[in-house]
Amino acid sequence: MKKLLLGSTALAAAGLMSASALAADPIKVSVNGYYQWYFVVGGWDELSTGADGRSNSIRQEGEIWFNGITKLDNGTNVGFRIELEAYTTADQVDEHYLFFSGDWGRIEAGATNGVMSKMVYGAPSALPGFGFISQNFNFGTGWATNTAYSTAIQDDRHNGDANKISYFTPRFAGFQLGVSYTPEFQPGVNGNVCAATGGSSTSFGVCTKDNANQWTAFQAAVNYLATFNSVNLALYGGLMYAAPEDKNSAATVGGVAGSADDWWHWLVGFNVTVQGFSIGGNIGRDNNGLDEKTQTWMYALGLTYTTGPWTVGGGWRHFNRNLPGLDENDKVHQFEIGTNYRIGPGIALAGGLIWNASAGDKAGGARPDVGRDNWQLVLGTAITF
């Protein structure tokens, strides 16, 4: 796959140099993004600390995106994107990358998600910021912050925004292909000298090799889009393979310790939209990059209906993870129903109900987060600009 990616990049570079590459106009910068705010009322089983969960809270999430683009005389678009988190965080600048695009496809280089995330289709949701593909909000206890039960079901918890290079083909007869190469990533770690996850811009220093708990990743994805009369169809398939830098080293993924191993993760999905109805789903499997039997199966199914300014819908997501030495698999079910009402361009009022239920082997009380349930009523506003 590495040869395929480098070959595709070389072809794109040849296209860039095949004609005059002067820009007709300087790069122009625009600003857009989103902001989501929710008031939450909920109930939790006792937390692992022994404390009770607070019954109400305010949650918010937002990003400001700076986009730059110009078109060269040979028709190639050149630009960049920088995403600023709209709140204080250690990862203040989220994604930052540059791109080249034209009739030959698109190249992205920098700190951004790979092709598995950017080409995914699957279960729809009527609740902005929630849903079953990539969430901003999740209220599970224990499992929600465990990387084995990611808030996304594509590649976010793997190499996420680690520095990488990606190539997307033009769309042919409804099909588009994509490949990504990430030199180094470490799950859950941001911004070391080699930008293993956070996409650090550090330019000096030597990247060490054979690092424990780090992998080199390759991704490939394909999707298919078509319209048949009034039916819109989307199909998706993605695969990640990651090789550990030190296969003999100890590694910890999703709270489980073992020896680092080849990491395989695949995901397929579909979405069908007709007369306001949209139904979609996903199935995937992940071996979590360990030599232990720690595979996680992931399932999601959602349905929405849109009429005028209203969208209503509901869905379900399930994780089933095998863990060594336990008599029972860890299982998580998440159910969601919700609605949103567009009161203006880019402005929606939203509300719904979330219910999380988990089960598994408590191992004699050594795993206090297992088997905890919770529910939340949410009411808020989602803005895009």
C-alpha cells in the first residue's frame, strides 16, 4: 500500500508540473465551523469512584475552521485548513494540513484524519454532536473513555490527527478510492516530537525507531454513490493495517496490557435515502493491536425522517469485546432517539434521549466500571457557519 500511495503522489506531482503552476490569484482565507450546546439531565448508576453522578450539567463543543485556497493557471487547487477548538484544551489547534486537488484527485498532507474517516457512510442521526459514527458527546461511565469502545467507529481512536499523507482518486462511475500513510502513531498520546497523534509542528530533533506502544499505519477506503430515480445510495468499506515499531514490546490499548502486534481494523457501511427517509448501518472488527485475544466487534443502525424544517430519528450502537482471562465478554448497548428543528440557515434546536447499558465480567469487583447503566435527556442548539 505504501508503494501505491507513493506512486499516486508521484503521478499527482507530475500533473502539477505539467503546465504553468502560477496562481491566478493569491490564496483567499475564509472562516467557518460549528458550535453545539446542550443542557443535560440524567441518571447514572454509582460511578467507579463510589460517588453519584450529577443529575444535570451543561455541555458544549465547537470549532473554528480557517480555510485557504487558490487555483493555479493549470487548474490545480492549492490550499490549507486549520481547525481551532472553541474552548481551552491541551490540543488547542485540532487539525492542520495543506492540500492539492484537481482532475487527477486530491492530496492531503498534515495533521488530519485518514481516508477511513473522511470517506465513511453509515448510520444517520437526528441529534447534532451525538450519533453513531463520530461523536462530540458521550456520557458512558468507564467504557466511553476506553479506547476499545471509541466514540467513533472509523479510525479516530487509532491514528486520528497524527501527521499523515493521503490520496483520494477522482470519482469514476460512482466509485472513489483513498489511501493514507501514517509514519507513526500512539493511541491516546498527543504531540510528541514526531507528532505521533496530535500533529505537533515540532521541526527539530531526530525521530527514534523501535518505540514501545507505537505503530506505523496504512489505510485504504472505497465508497460508492449513486442515485436511482428518487433513491440515493451510499456504500462504504475501509481497512487499516498498522505494524508495531517494536513487536516484542509491552503495549496497552483500551486499558488492556499485552504485547504489541499487527493491528487490523475494518469497517463497512451503507446509507439509503428516499422521500425524506434515511436508513444506514455499520459493521466492523478491530483486534486492538495486541497479541492477546482482545477483538472488538462494532455494530450500528439508524433511521431518520426529514420533512420541512423537522428531522426526527433514532438508532442503536453495540460494542462486544473479548478479553483474555474473563468468562464473559464486555458488551455495551447505546440507544438514541432525537429531533432537531431548523429555525434558520445553519441554526437548529435539538433534543433527545440517550440510554447506555453495559454488561460483562466484574472479575470479583476488580472491574468496577463494568455493568453500569445511565440515561440522559438533552436539549440544546447546534450552529454551523
